[in-house]
Amino acid sequence: NLATINHATGDTTGFYESNTNLWKGLKMGAILEKWGVPKENIMYSRVKNGPYPYVAGAADAEKYNRNLTELSEECNAFNTDYFLSIHSDAATDGSSTNLSLLIYNGYTIPAADDENMWEGSRSLEYQQTSRAMAETLWPILESNGIDVLSSTSPRIVGDLTFYYGYQNPSQNAKNAAGYLGVLRRNTCNGFLAEGYCHTYQPARHRALNPDYCGQEGLRYARGVAAWFGWDTEETGYMMGSVKDLHTIFSHTYYHPNTASHDKYLPVNNAVVTLYKGGVEVAKYTTDDEYNGVFVFENLQPGSDYTLEVEAPGYKTLSELNEEYGREAVNYTITAGETTY
């Protein structure tokens, strides 16, 4: 748990990585079902969060806080074709570091052959397949147009190299089969994903919005579809954020990258109305968690979408456009994509 503007440390309605990861995973599964994957073909390690605070030995202590070995055995028994462990990353709290990271079991630069791989380790084919899965996801994951990232250069690593510094089996003096427990005993192709750093405080405030997290889940689903070559979506999405461009904002729990749009005050309780060809399609009210995030789903493709924004104490977007002699922006919605 980490504090945000509205939530002190320990507030169970505040930021918990376990909450945000669950929102992403549930949305990912719902999207895959929408695209035709049978419900029984999708396994979740959990679908709820456990009681807080955690009390070891309590009757429900392990109901949602599950052992990694158990999860691996369950995944293997399910004959999983695509395994994903969903997380967010961490650096120094309050820093501007905000990066994605994808980790598979093995070496970042695998050995040329697997003849010298030690007993119990992963084959070169496993490492190559899992890395290729991650490489397919990377540009989709990074397509999030409202996040401020320190870098979008691919960070796709093997856990033995990333944590131990090994580039190949001959360097593995510990004879280790891997570093991360959730990957080490799991024989299914896949990887662990960290979409952003929750220690970058504006990202943490965005993560308090379940629809924002759901969009990350959508991007994970798109990564699965891209890997298997599925033709999926006939509709598109829109995600954005409402900011006050006249107010530079910071707070004890909100240190933004000052070279980015995150330095501007996110507008709480703004009503965003989406129009298509001048006809209202949907409304979205931003929350009061200092992120300004709005999301519209299941939109028909077209190039004639416009937005109106209203918020207490502000002129409307149309009033500002008129004042500054600007035309309303037309946004294009494309099937299978998110417009930002």
C-alpha cells in the first residue's frame, strides 16, 4: 500500500498493487471472452483480494494469498499456452522514473545451444518462445498515449541475467533454475509484465481508476491476440485525461515529471461527452483521485468523433475553442485500437 492525495497509508480504499493487478487481469479475461475464447479456457490465480490486514494462520489467510509453487503446479496442470503474471514496477517513491519491464525465465542473451544447460533449467526453445511472446506484446503495451514514461526502449529480460547477471549457463555458479518463483517452476511459455512504476506518483493516481487499469488489461489481451494471429475487434476505444493547463501542480504524494503534461493539475469530476457526427454517444465523469482519466469503449470506427468537456469552475471546451478561434478536434476511431 502506498499513499495518494486522498488516501493515507493503510486506507484499504487507496492504492494497492494487488487491487490494480486484479482489475487488469479481470478485464483481460473479459476481453478474451468477448473475442471468443471459452471461459473455461481462461484460468485466474485469483478473482478477489484477501482480507486486510493479512494475519498469518487465520482461517482465510491463504484464500487469496497463494503459494507460488501451488500456482505453478496449477498452471502446468491446466496445460497453459500463454502464461502472464501481472504486476507494476517500483523505483524510489516520488521519483520521475516510470518504465515498463517484461521478464521471462532464463537469460537475456541465451546461449547458442542448450547442450550445456544444467539439470532442471529451461530449454533454449522455451527462452526464445517466451521472449518472442514478450516482444510481440511490447509495442502494444507501450502504445498507452496518456502515460509519461522515462523511456520506451524495450526492456525484455531473462530473470537469471536481470537479477544474477548471468548471460549464459557457464556463468551460473549457483546452478540456479531461475530467480522469480512464479516463473521458476512454471513450465508454460510466458512471462511477467510490469506496465509502469507505481512509485511514479501520477501513474499511481491513474491506477486508482479501474477503467485505466482495464485499458492495460485490454493491451495484454491484444498481445495474446497478436501472438496467436487472431482477428479480434470490430470496435475501438478512446482514453484521455483532463488537465488544467494554467495550473502547475505538485503535492507531497504527487511529484510529476516537470517536462511532461503530468505537471498540470488533473481535473476531478469533469464531465467528458463524446459525440459522433454531432450526436452524443456517451458521457464519462472523471473521478476525484487526481488523474483526470476518461475512457470510452466499444466505439464504432469513424473519423467524426468530437469531445465536450465541462468542469466546475471552468469554461467548457467549446467555449474555450470559440474564445481562441479554434475548431473542435475530430478524432478517428479505428477498430482494434485505442485513440488517445
